[in-house]
Amino acid sequence: MRKNAGGSSRLQNSFENEIPITPIRVILEENLLSQNELAKKCGVSGQSVSNWLNDVRNPSVPAKKKLMAIVRGSEHRSKKDDELLLSVISKQDRAMEQFGEMVEGMTDEQRSKLTKMVEKMGG
């Protein structure tokens, strides 16, 4: 059984078990955070996050609450998130440009068929 970071009392252990927690690795990956960035957001050391990742210790109740807030998205907006979003938008813009160029090179009959296909798909 893993030790509870920050001490252990019956009340704390009981409360801790009621808080479902997203795996730490998933939180790191989905929020584009390093271990140190996550530690800072949770108010713990980088070693604590390492211990959570290596299944040595569980996060304390206060740390779990902060992790839950991150998962809910209340703290996850970061410069990295914005850069990723811009990258995705840029790729979509390029794809739309390529699609436009492809459509321009089509005959009227091909465009008509494409339009009918799109209408059938609900677009």
C-alpha cells in the first residue's frame, strides 16, 4: 500500500479514496505540462510528482483538489496550449487552401458530384 503524502489520518484516507483522480501521466500529456510545471501548479516539489508517477506515493488531498481543477480545465490554459491551438488552426487553414486549389482544378461535372456528396453527408 502506498503512503499518503502529507501524513495520514483516518479522515484524510477516507476522503482521499473518494476523490477519483485522472492518471498523472494523462494530466501531464493533455495539459502539455512538465513534471516541474505540474508540481508548481499543485504547490508540491518535483520529487512529489515523480513519486506519484512512479506509484511511490499518492497525492495529498489538497494536491488532488488542485489536480482535479487542472483536469476540469480551470487552470490548463497556457502558452503551450495557445501555441498548439494555433498550430492546429494553421494546419486546417493549409488543408482548406489545398482543397480549394483542388476544387478549382475540377471540371463542372466533378464539382457537381462533389457538391452532391457533401449534401448527402449533411454538410
